[in-house]
Amino acid sequence: MNAHINLDLGICTAGVVDPEDIVAFRPDYLEINSVISEVVDEYQGRVNRLSPWFGALDCVGGRSDEAIFNFSLVKARDWAWHFANQLIRLPQAQHRRRINEVDRRISGIGELILRPGPLLRLGARCIGIREEREVAVILDVLHNPRLAADAVR
């Protein structure tokens, strides 16, 4: 999601919104933050059913993880909006260079996510011990929460 929000979203927004319409498009763009925020709890509950120890951590953390997620999402989407506005104002001939610059920056963030420190890696392994592994079950739970209670071992 990191690369999708921080890179692709800015490129796509600049590609589909006319420069003269970008300011008027902002409220619709921001509304997506609200939509995503509204479904976080529902999907987090589904994920918790698939990963019981992740669910236990969620209980201990209270609402703090949702606040961090929403803050991070808003920040990432704000960056994508800023990037789209940069692209939309650049001559087409300069787009590739700017996209490559941003891609390198975002790749660095992705490396941190892919290669966390040893303590976080150990924690993720411990949580993963009890996670559901059957792809069909995971998809059923994510798409149909009523199946979640019966489907997870």
C-alpha cells in the first residue's frame, strides 16, 4: 500500500484530473479518507479473526492503532495530493524524471517496511504462528464477515 498511495495515487490523480479542475477535485479526494476510516474497524475485526494474536495486540492497544493508521493514511494521501499537484504543473517532458525521484524515495520507505529491525521481525513471527494460512478461508472471511467465526480454526 505504501507505493500505491505515495506514488501511484499521485500519478493517477495527475493523469485523470485536468489542471484547471484540480482545486475543485480536492473535496472528493479528501472524502476518500473518511470512507477508508469508516471501514477500518470492520476490516480490522475480520483480520483479528484470521490472526488471533494480532487481535490480542489490538485489544491491548485500544484505539491507538486506529488513530495511528488514520494519521498515517491522511499523511500519505496528503503527500500523494502534493505530488499530483507537482506533476500536473510540470511540463510532460519532466514527468518521468520527477516520478523516478519520488519512486526512489518511496522505495526507501518500502525497504524499512520490508526489513524491520530484529525485535519487530520476532514479534511478527510470533503473531504469524496462529494466523490462518488457507487462502480460500482468508478470502471468505475478508469478503463475508458472517463466515469468519465458523471458518477460522
